[in-house]
Amino acid sequence: GRHPEVRDLIRRRLEGTRPADPSDWRVPGLGGDIPRLLRSLRPRRIVPAAVLIPVVDRGDEPGLLLTVRADHLKHHAGQISFPGGRLESGDAGPEAAALRETEEEIGLPPDRIQVAGFLPNYLTITGYSVTPVVAFVDPGAKLVADTTEVAEIFEAPLAHVLDPENIHRRSKRFMGLQLPYYEIPWQSYNIWGATAAMLVGLRETLYPEDE
């Protein structure tokens, strides 16, 4: 359609971006008082974390790697997420953390990954300030799920998850408030919550003229 080369757009829009400080976060797609309300609901302590948004470099039709979290996990069991986790003391920063977690969770080594840049931090209800690290992934790389954390790895077309027709805004009650969130269904999968919000953030970064 209108945006033939999403690869070039990702490179161009994210060129020179740096990870934001964990205290600097925003909620994609939501203006007004909602972020202020969230601030009052959220834990005082903010934990720095990072995820990889792995774009499979398939030429004109890039894919997006996603994981289904194992059912036995304490937090967000069975949900769809990007590889990632909290920053550990040995990590040089969000990029290092995202690459380390990606290798641990889906067996993808750093030499098959080319980091394009960073999106604004996303603050989860559980108090993690997540830096999304957008990267191109070699389509030939062999993936191996760490079954203690990941039940499944799948690939969705990037064009599908960035298409506003497929992004649905919903709301749920949380501590007496109606909080908005996003759902992006694809086949039998429902991408929602933080993962969907970060994809909305990617969309806003790539196509600011649409917002």
C-alpha cells in the first residue's frame, strides 16, 4: 500500500535513538489524565526492564516474532509477549538485557540480531519501566524455546499488527477505574496488554502523521 518499505522506515525513524531513563515513560495512544491516574495506582518503585521487538527481515513482508508465556509462570502466564525481562546487574543497559533475555528465552544469539533503535519506555501496572529495543532478525536463525518460560514461539506479519484496522481499543476495570488497553488479534492469538501497547507505540513512531 502506501508504505512499501517498512524496513527503511524503521531504520530511518529509529536512527540515533537512545534508551530513555527508566523514570521517563509514556502510555502509547492515551492522552489526558489517564497516565496521571496510572501514576497514582502504580508501585512506588520502578524496575528497569527491556524487551526485544524482533522484526524478521523478510524483505517487503517482514514478520514479528512473539512468544506465548508458559502456563506455570507466576506473572502473565499464557500471555503473548516479546522476549525480555528486568535489567540485571551484569547488563550494560537495556540493549544488553534484551539481547541476553532473547538468547535465553528463544535461543536467538546476538550475532543474528541487528538493533535498529529504541522506543519510549512503557510502564506496566506491575511497576516495570520497559525499554522496547527494535531489531531486525535474520530469517534463517534457528529458534529454541526455553520451556521453563516460553510455551511457543510464533511469527505474525508485521503489516497485520501495525494495521489500525486490526488494533482494537478496549477497557477493563482496575481498582475502580476504567483503564483502556489494546487488543490485536491474529489467527488464534490475541496480542493484548503491554505487548499490544508497545506495538501501538511502534506504529506511532513509524507513522506519526496518522495519529
